[in-house]
Amino acid sequence: MKKAPVYLSFILFIYLVIPLSLTGGGQKSTQLKPEPDKITLRYVSSMWREDAVRIQEDQIKEFEDAHPNIEVEPTIYVPWTEYRTWLLRAIASDTLPDVIQHGVEFLDEFARYGTFSPLEKYITEQHYNSIIEPAWETARVEGKIYGLPHMLWYEPVLIYRKDIFRNEGIKPAPVGEPWTMEEAIEAAVKLTGDIDGDEKTDRWGWVERGRSGWIFLKHFEWILRTWDGEIIRQLPDGEWKSGMYLAETRSA
């Protein structure tokens, strides 16, 4: 029989297998309880970097110690860029794992294929209430939950040098009273200049992290949206077109 994997994070992994490990009943008995069947689970993760691997392996060890009848096979770590191809090959060869960890990029596609299993029966009310509703929406397809949000995107913050602000006579925004973008730009312009006297700019008032790829794209997108720009826009006829031609985008 073809076994469909469950799309969820490692956190839900624990909640998923607890019902399988219960021996049932709250009454005392003098009879020896039968040994529970040995359960083996396969887990695949896209969090393949060394620090993430170490955390997951520690969690697996802790879980196995708490549930001795359950064994997690050595985890397969698949880089994010190769994950969709890996999933397609696993489907074709009928070697899908029981539990996977990944982003929501492919959730809708594979849930509609019937590859992933809905998880409502594994999620308690307490667990559901511990996660905000917008996060659950990212894991829903046609009203059913197929995954557990466990790593929501962070909010970027600005870090400033108190000594430079003080030297330039710039007063940081009070707590709870953030600057407007116009005020932030005004301060950034004042902080930008020639520090060593060689008539070249060598200090910049605002610096974004210098990295290519999707992380930079996210930062770029936030800046665009601040000034009503867009990377992509849907036209009235339903077609999608690059938003880079928009006046708002060019202005941003």
C-alpha cells in the first residue's frame, strides 16, 4: 500500500506519535502490559545546515528516549533548492517519508495531488490556540490543515551606533514612537559622508545586508512595499505582469 507522508514540522512530529505510543487505560492492573509494537518513522528535513542539523538530532534523541518503542531512522537532509525534485522522485519511486519539514512553497501543489495527509485529528485545541491564526492559514489548503507552522519569518530591525548618533546630534526615536520613513531617510543622509577627508564617501547612513538570493529579495520587497511599489502585479484581466515598470516601484 502506498503510504502518504504527513507534511508537518518536527514539533508536530512529537504530537503525531504520542497516540501511537499510548498503551491505553487509566486503571491499575496487576497484569503485565504487552510490549508495544516497535514503530519506525522516516523524517526528511530541508534544514541541512550544521547548527540546524544538531538541534534536530538532539530533539530526535530526546523524543526517542521518551518513547522507547519508536525509532526515527537516520534523518535525510535535503537542501531547499533540491527539495521539490527530491519529493517528485520519492513519489515516483514510492519511497516517501512519514514526516517532512519544509516551507509552504510546495504545500498547495502536493496537497492537491493527495501526496500529503490532513492533520486535524493530531492537533489538540491547546496546541491550535498556541499559534496565531494567520500562521495556520499558511498551512491550509481548501480548508484543511496539512502542516504545522514552526518557523515564522522574522521582522527586520535597524541597529544603530549610539556614539555616531550622539556625535552627529541625532536623537534616536523613543521606544514606542518609531520614525517615519522620511525621518529615517533624513537621519541616514546626515550620517552619510566623508570621514577621513579624502573627498570620497566612506560612511553610509543606512546599509542593507549585502547578500544575494531570496533573503535579499525579501528585504528589497519590504522597501518597495513601503512606498507602494510591487515586484509583480495582477492586471484587471487576471494576467500577471512585472511591477518594476510602475512609477511607485521606480520611485522607491
